[in-house]
Amino acid sequence: MKRTLIITGIIVVVAIILLIVISKVTSKKEVANLYAESQKGQFDIIVTTTGELQAKKSTDIIGPEFTQSRNIRAMDIKITDMVPEGTEVKSGDYVATLDRTSFDNSLKDELEKLTTYETNLEMKILDTAVTLSNLRDNIKNLRFSVEEAAIALQQSKYEPPTTIRQAEISLDKANRSLDQAIRGYSLRVEQAKSDMRTNKTNLSEQRTRVSDLQVVLSKFIITAPSSGMIIYKRDRMGSKRKVGSSISPWDNVVATLPDMSSMMSKTYVNEIDVSKVKSGQHVEIVVDAFPEKSYTGTVTSVANIGEQLPNADAKVFEVLIEVDGSDPILRPSMTTGNKIITKTINDITFIPLESVQAGADSVPFVYLKNGTRQVVVLGESNENNVVVEQGLKPGIMVYLNTPEKPENYKLVGEELVSVIKEREKAKKAEELRIRQEAEKAKEERGEMMGRGGMPNLTPEMMQRFQNMRGSQSNGQQGGVRDTSSRRRIMRQQGQESPGQNGPTSIQSSIKK
């Protein structure tokens, strides 16, 4: 019994010792993780975006062409059946069926009109033949009347003058009646020809209309123009056209057959960063479906005009990135992560964004492992790191967050505060100059954007103004982007209070 108790006690003591040792080791690791070393080397300024793969070249699978015929009323047509996206097809294979209901009814009505026009033309031919025949008979009878009147006049030459005069009048009347009948017949012939031409024209147009409808309806069964993989077409709102969707007469593409040998990523860059992106810049690409593989590409196009995507407030600019080489596993519509390298700085010192602190006066500094607070002059930044132009050398250990008892850390590098303030002053002066240019441009053109009287900025001035506002928002000297790392820093700074996490102002520390 005593032996058991002794063994149990020994086990408990050993377990406690092990827990203490593990706790100390873990604590040491956590402390080690609080530091980072300032590095020197190549520094890339990156704009990160999410895009979608699409083929650089593709063949459109189109529906009926309404614009080629003015006899058909253009309207949207619904897709009633369609092969699944990604289906491999050959030339001539079935792709989709369009709703024929409305056009079938229209064809039925037009066929009835065609029958009516044909009947009317036949009736017009018969009526014209009868009418002209009667007119010719009447002219022939009038000719006989003229001959009779002439004979009567000849026989009356021995009669009294009154009788002779009556005979002459009768002959004149007969001649006038004959002339009128001949002129009337000529007019009726011309009228009949005109009516016939009108009827034949109407009949011809109706036949064309029926023929066009029949041709259009024959294209309601859509087939593939060539071999390839079916990719659904996206409309202007970004939605895929599938069963139940409609195609319009001005955009009758149902699907596409992409050329898989050459791919590109279509992405959008916000208006703050678009000035950094230029054609020809190198891009690192990762496809979400294959995270273990990486690709490279080149920016080929940057839109000059921004647009507002659905369910988004900010304006964005379309950017096209051509993927280098080809890979058979890549498919259109795959999501890509694009890192556009907008600028590369060689042989420069940089530190993690998390290590940068700032007081109430927005002067940046870092906590060093040697127990000091170093004022730093910052430059460009990317998602994870920021350039240190002055105040820090490579190989220095800095805290990644606020250490315990920060008030005990001595401030060094006070001479850099004036450099930082001069930079801020220069930026404010540049911002004021841009505003003045904008006001001057507004006065010259006399135009206002809305009731608020916002200056009518040129795109270049607007971009420069936005870049400067973005760089000043975080108290940094380099236009730090609003990344997750940066947000963590701001949350930490927002939780600080005087006397707990350190001084709130570098200048107040200098005065002390």
C-alpha cells in the first residue's frame, strides 16, 4: 500500500515538472515569435487582385441573326435547352435550343397573310381582265356610232340647214364620246398596271418575310461551329447564360469555344491602385484550384475608364493579364490570385508592417530589442513589409507588437522627426496645389459636379489626390495599403491608452 502511494506521488511530481518545463519552452517560443529582424535586399511593391481565367481567343456560338432582315421584329429569345458547361463538342454537334413559340405564331400569321395576298392578286388579275374587255367593247361600239353619225351627215346634205346642223352635232358628240372612251381606257390600263405592281410587290415582300422567318426558325437549333469545350457566355451583369436565360438581337452569343492554348486572367483594380498598374508589368499568378502550382504573366491592358460592378460601391478598372505558356489543366472561369509587381526596389532595408507603431502625432517608430524606441522614416510598402529609408539598419531585432512597459523604452532618433514633418508639409503643399489647380480648372470651364460644388478634376489630378490621401490616412510615408496586417496595427493602436502601452506622442517624449 505504501509502495503504491510512493509511486503515485513520484508520477505526480514528474508530471508537474514536465508541465513546468513545457510551459517555459512554449513561453520562450512565444517570446521569440515577438521579434523580427530588419532585412536588406530586393523589395517588391505589389498590387494583389482576384481574377478569373478566360481564353485569349475564342469562337462564339451565336443564335439567329435578326439584324440581317428588317422584316422580322427583333425580340429577346429564351434558351429552353442547353448542353452542360464544359461539354466537349465537335463541329456540327448540338449545343442549344431556343424558344420557338412566339416565332411559330408569327410564322403562322404571316403564312395566312401570304395566302391572302396571293388570292388578292389572282382576283385583281381577273377583275382587271373583265373591266378592260368591257372598255374595249365599248370603244368598238362607239366607233360604230361615229360611222353612223358620219353617214347620217352625208345623207343630210340635201336636207334643210337645221337638219344638216343636227347631223353635224351628232357626229361631233360621237367623236367626243369615242375620244373620251379611248383616253379612259388608257388611264384604266395604267391604273391596272399600277395596282398589279402594288399587289405583286406586297406579295413579294410577304414571301420574303415568310422566308426570313423560316430561315431564322431553322437556326433555333444551335450547333457548334467548330470543335472545343462549351463555356457559357456571360452577359453585361456577369451572369452566365444558361437554360432560362435570354439572348438579345444585339448580343446573340449563346456560348463560346475557347482556345485553351492561350489563357488570360481578367481582373479589376480599385481606383486607388490603378495608377500603379501599367502594361508590361510582371505578375505572379496562383490558381485556386491548384494552389501547389504557380504561374507567371504580364499585364497587357489597363482600362482608361472605370466602372462600377454590381453590389460594389467603389469604382474599379479592368485589367487583362496574359498567362505565360500553356497548361492543359487550366480551364476558363477558374479563380486566380494575381500579384502585380508594380515596382521593384533593390538593396533597401525593410521590416514587417506589424512592427511599426505610431503615436497621436502620427510619427512612426519601432520598439527595438535593446530597449529603445527608434523613430523611422518610412517609404514604399507592400502587403507584408514596409521600407525604412532612415532610422534603422539591417540585422536589427524589432518587436512585432507593443512590449510590456513600453514607457521604459528610451526614445532615439528624435532628429528624424523634423524630416518626417517636412515630408508631411510637402505633401500638404502638393495637395493644396492640386486643389488650387482643380479650382482654377473649374472656374475656367464653369462646370460643377453636383450641387456640392466639387471641383471638376482631371483624371490625373484626381488620381494624385487619392494617392496622397491614401498615404496620409495611416501616418506613413509611402502609401501603405489597407491590408490585414495594417488593420491589425490600427486595432492595436486604437486600444492603446496613455500610461498603459506607451507614450501617445513622440514630440511629448522629446519635450520630456
